[in-house]
Amino acid sequence: MEPLLKQILKGLSLEIRHALEGEPDQQGKWVPGDLERRLNELGVWRDRPSKPIEEMPQLSDADRRARRLVESYTSVRQDAGVHREAAVEELVRECAYNWANRLFDLLCPRLEEIAGIEALDLWASRDGTANPPNDNEGFHRQEPRYDPDLNDGVRVNIAPLQRAGLLAAEVILRKDVEKAIAGRAEWRADERRWDREGKLLRRGWWKEAKDQGEE
């Protein structure tokens, strides 16, 4: 991928995450993002106990379900010794990261086919450091992540952005967008196969190389 394009994609991804997660202003004061403000509407704050749900009759059924999920997550983290503020911050950060990636997801029918038969060995790790998924459904959830690879080329790395409507103009012919995304799934399946055969030492989207057979 060209350096300028890589810089643009990185900047776009960071801007989306900052909008969701929040960031400090020029004076260093924290400005919450959309996700944290939404938590506040549900009665959840990072720096104080949650407002009793009984005191929030305005919450819809969906809001109440979301609130219970949030409370369950923060309770588990606090039981593990994580301070409440850090637990809420962690939740917001993870959600922001996952939601930003979903904008650029690379789901396609071909990926679903590949994921159904993929071997769940160390080469199925998403980045060379994380453990591989426990099942093929988990692998299918993992693979659409937008992890640009320098070797994929402009077309493959631009396709999910165009499909999400994030470009000012169409860069790729519409009929070629889905082809590029399907091609990416096939290319990465080939690279995992070459890994298993000892023909490839490193993939561009992996954080670090793994020698064949490493546990």
C-alpha cells in the first residue's frame, strides 16, 4: 500500500475511534465520546456508582437490557481486582475499537465458506500473538476485522471503505468491490495454507512472525 494511502486510512480509523471513545481537549481535560455519553444516559459513569435503575423509568426495554450487560461486565472486572473507572474505560475502549472495525468489515459469502472448514491451529490466530478461536464460528467473527496488509494492495484495502460509504468518490468499480473483498478472504486462506506447509514466514497483518511449530 502506498504510504500516503496508509496514512489516510490510519487517520480515518483513529478519528472514528476518538469520536466513539473520546479524547483529551487542548487543556488536557477528558472529553467523553459517543459511547461514554450513551453509558451516562443509561445511568453508568466511570467515576461514581451507577444510578439505581429503579430511578430511571424513562429507560426502554432495550436500554435496560444494555444496562444489565454493562453492569455484568463491570462487576466481573471489579471482582477480578480492576478498579471501576478502569473497567468502564476498558469497556468503552473495546467497544470503540470493535465498532470502528465493523464499519470496514470484510464479511462476504466466500469468507463464510472458508471459515466453515478452516483448521483452528496456531496459524488461525488473528495477529500472531492471540490464541486461535475455539470454534469456526469464532473464526468467522474474527476474520472480517479491518487489518490492512501492505501486500494486499490498494484495491483490497480501499474496498471496505468504499462499501461503507466513507469515500468522497468511488475509486473502484462497484462490481469489483465485492470481488476484492472475496479475493482478500481467499488470499489469506492461501497464506495460512502456505504457513502450514512451511512456505511463508510472516503475514503482513500479523504483529510478529511465528516459526512453524511454535506453541
